[in-house]
Amino acid sequence: MELLNVLFVAPFLDMADSPVFFAEVVISGVLTGVMYSLVALGFVLIFKASGVFNFAQGAMVLFAALTLVGLMERGVPVFLALIVTAMVMVALAMLIERMMLRYLINQEGIILFMATIGLDFLLQGFGQIAWGSNVKVLDVGIPNQSFEVGGILLNQFDLFAAGTGAVLVTGLAVFFHKTTIGRALRAVADDHQAALSVGIPLKTIWIIVWSVAGIVALVAGIMWGAKSGVQFSLSLIALKALPVLILGGFTSVPGAIVGGLIIGVGEKIAEIYWGPAFGGAIEGWFAYMLALAFLMFRPQGLFGEKIIERV
């Protein structure tokens, strides 16, 4: 009885007693969820266009952030450094297509997945050789002051990140569903050989999608790097994107945002209200437990497509 009270009664009483504090916890979770979603978007883009989980997306986030801060440390103005870094990510996409993807056309998904694991280690190693391994401070001029609205404390940086995420999701959703290239990307994911047979240029499509994923990685790298510093643990945020993808669906751009919001809010509420019952520090594993439970009822995710294969 005491356990039920600790787990179910006391937390809801605390929420009711301090509605302003509860609102702050929820808002903090929403803004953290948007940050997770920025990383998850890169995974969705690659999976939607090639049908493979890109294990190297976290390394792409790190590589983009390292390149940006490395250029800025060498005296390049912020705006010019952003343009050069974006060009570097496009060049990286072209290299990936030329050196890796074109040799893996129509191969099993596990082969492509293993190739992205190798790419992950390559990008981390090259980034360390090129820019060093020290923790770097990234300041691109995003305001970071806090202010109060109705008794709720908000932060300008978090609101900027949320707005950036919303713009990205809207743009990518339109790109995939309203443009010819977007429809071609989905056709390539279904069947490489069939896409080639109807004249879809696989080489060009893969360069486009990896370039867009690289730009998304740059945006995510800016947000995470400005928030917590550019360091090699940044690549590990890819692991936090996994529960987001499981909840939202591997093929859904809006699902990446919704999944991120659920994970962000869920882990903040769990840490504050249920954490003491488990000795604290449940924020690190709560998302994975929630995703595991979700897999039992809807394995394709909230917005994912059901895959039915004839056997």
C-alpha cells in the first residue's frame, strides 16, 4: 500500500499542489524534446530515403559542430563559418555516395547498417585529427537569458531551439510530400532496383538526402554544442534519439517531433516526481523503458507505416 502511495498518489498530489512548478517541468521537457527531435530528424531522412538506419548520424552532428567551432576559432566570421560548414556537409554527402553507397545498391539492409557503423568511427576519428579533442565553447549569438511569464521561468535559447525545430519539421514535411524529389526519395527507399528501372537517378537522390541530413545535423550540432559545449560525447545523443524514433516512427518527420516531445516531457516528469522513489537518476533510462513498453503495443510507432510482407 505504501508503494502504491509513493508511485501513484503522492506524485499527482504534488502536481496539484504546485501547478506553476509542474508547468515549468512540462515546458522544460517540451524544449528538451525538441532538441532530441533535431537529432531524430536526421535518422528519419536517411531511413525514409534508403531504408537503412544511419548509425553515423550522431557522428555527423559532432563533425558538423566541430567544423563550425574550428572555423570560428581560426577567425572566420559566424555567418561565413555557417556557410562553409554547410558546404562541407554537402561535400561529405557526395563523398559518402561516391566511396560507400554506390557499391551497396540493392544490398541487404544489415550491410548498409554495418557500413554506417564504420562511417561513424571514421567521422569521429577524422574530426579529432582535424579539430582536436578538447571541449570547445560554441557561441553563434543565440540569446540565452531567462525571463518570467505568469510565474513560469522561460529561456530564450530554449524557445529559439523550439522555433528552429518547428521550421525544420514544416519544411521537411512539405519537401517529402509536395515535391517531385521528395516522392522520388520515398520510391528509392522502397526498392533501389525498381527506382533505377523507372529512371530515378539513385546517385543524385542519395546525395540530396545525405546533404539534407547533413544540414539537419549542423542545426542539431549548433543547438547541442551551444547548450553543452562541443565535445565527443555529443555523438552519444544519437542513442537518445532511438526511443524518439520508436515512439514517432522511423519514416515520419512529424513523428520525430511528437516522439521527442513525449520522451522529453516524460523523462522530466519521471525524474522530478518518480525519481525519489527509485533513488533518483531515472532520467537516463526512463526513455528506453518507455520505448520498450511502446514496442509491445505499436511497434511501427505512432506515425510509422505498417509493413506487411507476403511469405
